[in-house]
Amino acid sequence: MKPDLTDEETEELARLLRDAIDADRYPLSPRVQMWKGILAKIRPEAKPEPLPPVKHYLITDYPQPSKLSTNHEQSTVSAGLNDGTEQSPVSKRPQ
């Protein structure tokens, strides 16, 4: 049984359903799902256009590591003396 409604009555019914759906405290309740189904029957919404296809990128040229990254791993220890003796490198990683 399909109700015989004018366009104005159908629009008013759709507005009431949209207001009830938006104001409901439980949007996932069976009651609201039924209202959404009724609204879809009297005012079917246009389907959104599909998303564009996903683009996959392939990185083929990786940047070379800089010399700064190796300098951070090891540094020289100086006690404030600059007598020209060779300073030994010390690793900053705990051993």
C-alpha cells in the first residue's frame, strides 16, 4: 500500500523524518534505522559519485645518508686539553 501524497505533503513528511533522525539521542537504534529506511523510500538521495582510483607511488631513488648521521653515533672526548694528542672515539650508545 503506497500512500497517495502530494509533493508538498511528501516534502513535509521527509522534513519531519530528517528532524527526528537528527534530534534522536541514539542514531544507531532500530527506530532511527527504520526512519532512515522510510526516508530513503519517499526521497531517495542521489548516490555519491565514486572516489577516484588510488594512486600507488614507487620510490626508486632513496637519498644517501648524510655524514652527520655517522658523526652523531661517535664523538671525541676532550677534557678541555688541546695538547695535540690523539683523542679516542667514544660510542654514545650504552653498552
